[in-house]
Amino acid sequence: MAETPGLVAVTKFVRPGSAVFASYINYMDRDEAVHGGEIHSDYSAYSEEYMGNQEKTTGLFSMDYDRLTSDTAQVYKNQFQKAQENGSLLWQTVISFDNKWLEELGIYNSTTQALDEARIQGMTRIFMKTLLEKEQLRLASWTAAIHYNTDNIHVHIAIVDPEGEREKVKDGTYAGEPKGTWNIRTIRYAKSAAVNELLELDQEMKQLNELGRTDQLIKTMNIVELNQFLEQQRSKGSDSINIIQVEQHARYAYPVGTFILTLIGVSLSSRKVRGGTGLHIGIGIALCFSYILFIRFFEEFAKSGTLPPWIAVWIPNVLYLCIAVYLYRKAPK
């Protein structure tokens, strides 16, 4: 067993001739493998401690699929059968979470029992990618299901080696058979990678929420308050500085943009061309929409730090000022 705060991982294995291996393959034919539901204990090498209420189980997912369909379940079943025929072991790993820890990360709500399954699946994929790389099982096949069944959320993972990559036992009673136990360091590496995935994603989500709140807040400020707020955030080393600077420059750039668009409209309306005023209106609307599109496009570059905010905010005005000057000079006097 390998344990860290919030997460425990345990692994067992069964041999190819075991009833558990055969039962798991048969399970992949059943409706609950796709839609979730009843999971019998004979599918698993684990006791009721890790099975619990069998009704609260999702359908299977894998490295490539968030939810197996009947067809993809058959593909995995064929891989498991091939592995069994080739003498592979069936490894069954259980990742168990502290539900309070999941609540702190915003992944689980104990009141509604709502779980962010996408984040649990993503963590499981990081865990398995690390585990299989460390154990040199790059062609291994695995499926997993999330169990809501006990006091702790679990992920049950079944792993096979259809291509026979697993190192063999060199001597003793089981000489020539695949090694069953994972290296304890492998489990630790995999668990650390999984925990870091959850923690880093949690931090990213908090930052996004904070940036979203900042974006809404600064729109209610006058220019003096905005300048003061910018200095406060600079002193804190905040990640929202670019967002504030974009808003700061936009307070000046947008009125200038209005003047530029007005100049373009006047220049277009003064020209008499075949097609009448409808053509002028159409061109004007197209230029206005493209101006707004350019503003949003370059603002995103500024907020991400790709461009300095003042350049990003003023580029559309410079471009459309050139268009306005051209149209004005071409307009009849």
C-alpha cells in the first residue's frame, strides 16, 4: 500500500487462469460496463471493503475514452482476452480518496454527492501513464471505473499486458512468469504525479476565478480608482496586472476608436457609387464588426502576456485610422 494525504493506492494481481480474470472479461460484455451499475465482487480481487454498495458505479473509461461504448468495450475485451491467452497477469489497482480532501479541492460535494468525474479521470490517466512508463509497460491496456460506494470515492483500475512486455521472474517457484508486484517507488511516483495534477489544476481554477472576479470589478471603477487598484496589485505581484492595464488603456482607446469609425462612416457616405446607400451601410457595418473583432483578438493576447497591453489595445485604432485617412482622402470634396 502507498499512502499520501488525501489519496491511497493499493494493487493486487491474479494469474491468467483465475476465476477473477475470466469474470472481469465477461463483465466487459455486460451493460453495466458501459452504463455503470451493479458490480459483483467476483469481478475483483478485493474484498467488500473496496466494493461496498455496488449500485453506485460509473461505466468504464480508459486512457483514450471518457466512457466506453458497447463497441469500444469489445475492443478492450479482445485485448484482455489476448493478454490472458499470452499468460499476462491481471493487475487490479484501487485509488481511494479522502472525500474531505476532494471537497477542499472543489471536486466533490458531500451534500449532493456530486463528483467532478472529468478531474478524477484526468488524475487517473496521469497516475496510469506514470505507472506504466516506470514499469516499462508502454503497450499495456487498462480500463477503470469510479465507485461512489463506500465512505471514500474509489477508482478501480484493471490492467493487462497483451504484448508480453512485462519482465519475467528469473528463479524460484514462479520462474518464467511475469513479475506481479509493482516497484514501491513506481507507486510513489505515480501517486505524486496524480496528486500534483489535482493540486495544480485546483490552483489554476482558483486563479481563473480570481481573474474573472477582477475583470468584473475593474469595469465598475473610475479611472482614478483603476490607477490606484493597479498600483496595489503591482505591489502584491498579482497575476491580474495585464487585465487591469488592458482596461486602463481601453478607457482612452475606445473613445478614439469611436471618432475613427465616425470618420470612416462620413467618408463612405460622401461617396456616390452604384448600389446606393445600402452598399455604404453594409461596408460600414462590416468595418465596425471587424474593428470589434480585432479589439477582442488583441486584448486576449495582452491578457495572456503575449503582447504589452498598450500595444494590443491601440493596434486596432492604428489600423483603422489608416483606413479612415485613406477613405477620407478618396472622398469627394
